Amino acid sequence: MQDSNHSNGIISAGADYDAVIVGGSLAGCTTALLLARAGARVALVEKHADPQAFKRICSHYIQASGVPAIERLGLLEPVLAAGGVRSHLRIWTQWGWIVPPRVPQSAGLNLRREKLDPLVRAEAAGTSGVELLAGYTARALTRDAGGAVTGVVMHGRDGGETTLRGRLVVGADGRDSRIAELAGVPERRTRHERIAYGGYFAGPGPAHAPDATLWMTDPQWAAAFPTDDDLTFYAAMPTKTWLPEFKRDPQSALVRFLADQPEPAPIREAELVGPVIGKLDMENRLRRPVAPGLALVGDAALAIDPLWGVGCGWAFQSAEWLADAVAPALLGGEPLETGLERYRKRHARGLRGHATLMVDYARGRRFNPAERLIFSAATHDDRVASIFEQFGSRQIGPLRAFPRLIPLSLAAHARQAVAA
């Protein structure tokens, strides 16, 4: 709930909170909502003064694994009312189409960020226990004698500074996290050998809409995501050999790239709405998600290959894991260190295996033998396709997926050979 003084750019000096969250987008707002509902007092700091601000470079596709967190927030119905689209996946490969059996729990969610971000932020700002502080940026961290983070020095648009003290500071400020930098959180960076371009188009959508379509032409990648207002987000993530063509004329290159896919969507008959957006440097950044007095969520903790639709879903999921892990400590039930260690383990269990594989594939390489085996089997075996989808949408990790996928794929190919 926003304090009237905050709207005038004045914050009470030395305000004390259970948690100070820096970053008022999906991960930060979700963390704030869940902590406040648990009884914590939360400061939610957002650098943009405009409540309608949103992340512009994003495919907006939320994997099925992220939808339960949205349901828990009570936001699924508002998202659908705003035009959100439930989507299953269809994937083209050189062996044919992978079309997993349609079950409710496998449906993802599409809503443009210009609608999603303000919706989630408004829900957080209207929640008792949350104070939304808009138009402030982090300048420094405060620490206790032992080095644990105890607060954030904030810089306002009017040039003034104030310190927000909290039992926990949360960095929810994206892949270039200022909080992680100030805290000196250990980080690993790896090269990404693809580029990303995309744009919204009005007009005839892809076949089988509202389902999302991916083309994995090994090693190139393209996608079509139907979304609200009858728009489709067309995306291309080719290897960097395509960079000169995309830099020369992004719109023409995007249209040609999508139109040249096998069984393409009708992008040539559609009309571009708004600019084609691109990102040339998608260096993978993996950070330790906790430090004394500090936690990182969303892209601040793990920003890796967006080809797999990681950003929005992981923002909701990691925020939920953090809130559940630290709420008992913030309410006085246990030491904060216990809650932070619980979050670190949950984050690793949920995302480390996926991250390892994604970092490897981000090198722009061709499919390896195991991938070729699984992809080809998934085109003609529903059991393989179903487990493949559970893994691809991150409802299960590689340690659960591959011990089942490999033997099932071998058996599927053996049956096909006998039938032939």
C-alpha cells in the first residue's frame, strides 16, 4: 500500500522493514506480495516512476511451470481477463512435428509485458504491508559489523538520498543487477553465440493458434507466440552468422527468417505493430542466489539462454521459493540464515540442471546424439513427447527426465523399425 509521503518523493528517514526489495517487475512484485500476505512489512523499490513501465525486450511466454505461482497470487483470472492466452507447444524438427498430448497442466500463458507488468505491480502496490517506492535507484548497501547486508541507500529523482533498512534485502533488478554488483555476489559468465530479434504482428496468425509454434532447424530457432488483442509475437534466435543481415534491416530479416521456416506461419500477410526489438549480447550470467542478509530472484540470480522461455516463468517461481523460504525467519520463527539456505537449495534443485544444459546449448551448436534420439522419438511416440514437454517446460528436471527419456526413445525407435 503506497504511503502518501512516498508519492511526494519523501521517505521517512531510517524506515525499518522486514524486507527491502529492489526491482518492481515480476520477480520483485511477486516476492513482495507473498511476503506481505505472510505478515511481513515490505518496501518495494522501482526505478521507473511511471506505474505503467514494462520490460520491452521479452517474448512474454510463461512456461507451464510458472502458471501455478500466478494462480497462487490470484492473478490468473485477471491475466485472462486482460487478454491472456493459454498455449500448448508444437515443435517442428527435421524428423517431423512434436505435438505432445494436450493436458491442462501443460498449458503456458501469453500476455504482453505492457499489460502484465502494470497488472502485477498494481496488485503489489494495493496489498497491505507493501509500500511501493517508485522513482528510486540503489546507490549503496549498508552492512553490519559482520558484513551482512542490512539496507539500501536509495537515490531519488529529486537528487536526495535515504536509507531503507531491512532484515532482508532482495535484488530483483534483472540481469545487470546493481544489488548483486554492490554486494559482490559470486558470478559466472559464459558466452552466448546467438542473437535475438522479435516483433508483434497483427493479421492472420499461425496455424493451430492459440498454441505456440517453435521451429528448431538445428542450430537455428524461430517461434510464433499468439497473444492478447489477436497479435502474434514472432521471434528469431539464429546463430551470430545472421547478425549482418539483421543489423542491416531488422524487419525484413525477421520476416524472411520466419517465412523461410518449414510449414511457416503467415508472417508475410501480417502487419508489424511497433518496432522490431533485438538483443545482440545475451551473455549467460549465473550468480549465487544468496549472501548474508541478501537474496536474488529472477534474472538477478540466473539470466541465461532465453531461447527456452526462461525469464517470466523463473521470475514467478524463484520469487515464490524465496518468499516461502524466508517468511518464517522474517516473522521471527528462525534465523534468517536458515531461510536463505533453504532458498539456495530450492533454487539449485529447481534450476541448476536446466541451467547447465541451456548454457551448453547457447554455444550455437548442433543437436548432440541424445537430443537427436529424443527429438526424433518424440515426433511419433506420445509418452516420449509428454515427458519431453514436462522437461522442456521445466515441470521436471533432467535427473528425472533423462533416465526415462533415453530408454523410452530407444524403445520407440525399435518399435518403429519392427513395424517398418
